[in-house]
Amino acid sequence: MRHFLQCGRFGYALEATATAMPLVMGILNVTPDSFSDGGRFQTLEFAISRAEEMVADGADLIDIGGETTRPGAPALPLEDELRRVMPALYALRGLGKALSVDTYKPEVMRQALLAGADMINDVNAFRAPGAVEAVREGDCGLCVMHMQSTPATMQHDPAYADVVAEVIAFLQARVAALEAAGVRRERICVDPGFGFGKSVAHNYALLRATARIERELGLPVLAGLSRKSMIGAVTGRPVERRLAGSLAGALAAVAQGAKIVRVHDVAETVDALKVWQAAQID
Ligand code: 7PM
């Protein structure tokens, strides 16, 4: 399926052909490292060099995240999230690639957009009061992700009667809410939310349903499975040894039509995609 996606300063023609390169979104965590924290400045300096490296490695978008949404993690206060995200956003504006901000807080969305963010990536699908209002005007891209429950409780006992149908229905409802507020479809991509309130079986059922999700939503699909527990569950590997499994997962998603892959390992993902695409027929 062919799509156009507007993300602020950038517009992407996303081709249906298997030989077209999907977009690669590099994950940029601006969370202080608890082991070697030299303070806020060191965190920022490290984030800037990581972003530059990801761009050199072929990233199309940089996803800036100030809060870890790890299962069970406590919520980060608004002021702390702003103190992490905003300096990175200002520092990276001249990088020449789209800047996405991973947040569910409407106030972070507003300030990020004023500072020139090209995309808002909300794991909560713009359900927080004021979130839709924060993003409706302008032309930033929006990633609408499915999550069951909340980060604090989502992995306790995820249950669905039909995970694929329920994720599709949820995404359709959230896209309809955005459209009702005046958001053009060209600004929206959707994401099944691997690991967000899902068992391993649920995650793979959704991965296998990538083409169906794209077809039923009629929107580009973003897939984020880099280093996640669904990779660990199949390979038996700890998080620091999930690169090969993550590459296979990214290729599997793209083979089914995912147009954006959200990854930690940009260089390796771009290489894998290039080789895989050189081998495609169309
Ligand atoms: C700890 C556990 C830290 C899990 C971070 C995470 C996605 C996302 C994240 C995704 C979109 C991670 C996650 N995952 N945004 N943000 N899709 N759109 O593994 O799958 O990066 S945070």
C-alpha cells in the first residue's frame, strides 16, 4: 500500500514496493545513565553525539524520549521530562532529519511543537485529556500506538479475545478521534505497540498481522520491536544480545508492509534492509 506521511518539515512518499526503503527511526533516550551520570550536561552531550551517529548511519527520524515507559516504571514529573527533552530538541533541530518526541503528556507535546518537533509519538495514543488539542493544529506527524492498560500494570496479565481485531478497533477509534478534531490522515501512522500489554503470543500474532493492520487502517504502520522481550523470548537472549533477533524482526515487519521501523541499532538495521531489498523481485 502506498502512503504519504507528513511530519512537520518533512514529507515522505512511502512506496508499496518491496524494493522501496522504509523509514528508519532511531531511538534516542535522554534519560540520565544511573551508572555514569555526570549530570544534565553530560546526558545532553551524549544524546547529541548519539543522534549524529544515527543520522550518519542512515536514520530518517530521531525519536527523542525523556521518560522510560518500562513496565512498572514510575511516572516522570512534567518538569523533569521537559528538562530532558527540550534541550535535546533545540540542539538537534539543525540535524536535517525529522525529530519525533516520545511523550504522552500534552504539555510536553505543546512545548515540543513550539520548539519545532516534526512528530509526536504517543504510546498512549493521544488519550490524555488535552492531547488531541495539543497536536491538532499544524502539520506534525503523529504516531498512534496501541497499549492495553498502563505501563505500571500492562504486563501483569494481558488478555484479549482476539488481539488483532481489538488492536485494529482501538487504532481505528483513535484515528477517528484525531480526524474528528481536524487532523488530516496524511499526518498519521499507526503502531500495534509490541510489548505494551501483550504476551509473547499476542506480539507475534500482531507481527504476523502487519499487512492486515495496514490494510484495515489504510495508514502506514510503524513497528517497534528492537531488543524487546518478544525477541528475548524466542532467542533466549538477554537484552544486550538481541541485535540479530531484532534485525530479523524488523525485516519480518517490513516484509509485511511496515513503512517505519523504530530501532536502537540504526547502522545494522539499514544494512539488513539494503541487502534484503536488493534480493527482492518487483
Ligand atoms: C523500557 C521498556 C524502555 C520498553 C523503553 C521501552 C515503542 C515506542 C517505546 C514502540 C512506539 C522501547 C520501549 N516502544 N513508541 N516507545 N512504538 N511508537 O523498547 O514500540 O523502546 S519505549
